Amino acid sequence: MRRTTLALLLAMLWFGAAAAQSANWPARPIHLVVPFPPGSSSDIVARLVAHSLSERLGQQLVVENRPGASGSVGTEAVARAKPDGYTLGLANTSTLTLSPSLAVRPAYDPLKDFAPISMVGASPFVLALYPGLPVHDLKELIAKARAEPHKLTFAEAGPATLANLAGVLFAKMANIELTMVSYRGSEQEVLDVIEGRVDMQIATIPPTLALIRDGKVRAVAVTGARRSAMLPDVPTVAESGLPGYESVLWQAIYAPAGTPAPIVTRLNSEMNTILRDRDVVEAFARLGVEVEPSTPQELADRIAADLTKWRDVIVSAGIQPQ
């Protein structure tokens, strides 16, 4: 009885301290960990978020770049940080779904080690073809690939990259067989698609726009759930005959597991306000990011769903965890 009473007393004291801490939060600068180098697309997104959140919270958000191991170093640092609301992280599809699926011994559990706060937005890819290829839409491309298995070539910048896995998922859902051609970077990929040395690639939209407009590559589909504002006349893969297909690089804000619920709720509310601001929406749009505010639960559900989806793709592609 005495032990039960003591345990209840300690619990009340803990909850009281947590409530007081949440009520006074934030009382000092907050660190936003970005698991990629300065100047990367994720870093730019983080700095836009940090600027707007600083204004809303009345405290500075210090962007801390901690790159390494495809984003795992910085992500693990957030997982191990004190859950007091003063350490946040920027996550993306790669750090919370691909990296854990590609590691024999993951450094963190994406479903247990974090407190989801809010989605920021998503960046779809574009399926770009060599313009000399005698196909003009996705249905024609699929028909040609089925008629000539392994003849069409697909440029990949690494078997475990999201763009490559998006291509693997496309081939799987379309029931076609493509020949993968490996590259060390996207720059040579693009040049070889332009010259016809390889037939297609899945590319990020902003740097590919000018090539599409100049007719140097042919855009046949975008990989998001809806059409891209940058390419409004280009249909999605889903509406072109593969319903349910979606491959995007999403970005989100999260905290260490155990962060007090009132702090998570406050951050989510502020993020949703920020992502409804027209100037913020336009700033992200210029980066190719389509804003997608969410609840913490919606973000948690997306992480879980994508973890399952990409693990299945990785297994079907025969990619071995390292």
C-alpha cells in the first residue's frame, strides 16, 4: 500500500513538473536538427520553417546540420535527445522509411523513437524520357515495355535512392521489365537521357523544368497523388493507368519520443498556421514542395504506411540491408 501511494505521489509530481515545463515553453532557443549538409533541399526547407516558427514562438530556432550515413546520424541524434521540446528534427521519406529498412541494425525505430508533429510538404518526381523514343504518354510507354522486355533502359543514381525505388515500384505495378543503368549522380543521368544513351529517368521537377520546356526531355507523368503545379498539363502515374501509385519525397517536423503532449500540440498548431500562409506556400512552391499540413497522427500513419510500402519494394528489388 505504501509503495502504491509513493508511486502515485511520484507520478503526480512528475506530471505536475511536466505541465509547468510545458506552460513555460519555450523559454530559450530551440534546436532544429537537419540530417543533411547546408545548402541541401532539406536544409533550405528547414530554414524556411525555422524562420516562420521563430516568429510564431518568440524564440530563435537554431538550425543544426548533422549530416552523415544518408541522414541517419542526425536522425539518431534527435532520437537520443532530451524530450523537452528544445530539440526538433527535420525528417523525410529517406530518413524515416528508407534508411531503417536498408540497415541490418537500424540506429533508431521510426515508429517508437519519435513524436510526430506535422508534415511540411511533398515533392513529386517526373518520369522524363528521351524525346526520340516513339512514345508520348505512359500507356504507350508501358505497352512498348511489355512488348520488348528489358529493352528500355532506366537511369538510376543508386539502387537504394528514392528515385530508383520509385522506378522499381512503377515497373512492378505496370508489370514491365526495364534494364537499370547505374550512375553516380543525376547530372550524367540527365545528359544521357537528352542524348538517348538511356531511355528514361525519374527526376526532381525544378531542375528538369527548363529541359522539358525546351523539348530536350519528354515528361509523361508525375509521381505524386495529384498533378504538380509546376507541370499542370502532365498527368500523374495513377491517373495514367496505375491507380494507387505515389512516390514523393515528403518532409516533416518531429521531436524525440516522450516530448510533452502540450508542446507537440502547440507545435502542430503553429505549423498548420504557417503552412496556410500564402508567402510560405509560394516559397515552398518555388522549391518544388507542395505544402501538406497534417495532424501528428496523420504523420504517424504516413510514416507507418510508407515504411511498409518501401520495405516491400526493397525486398522485391533484391536490395540487401547493409
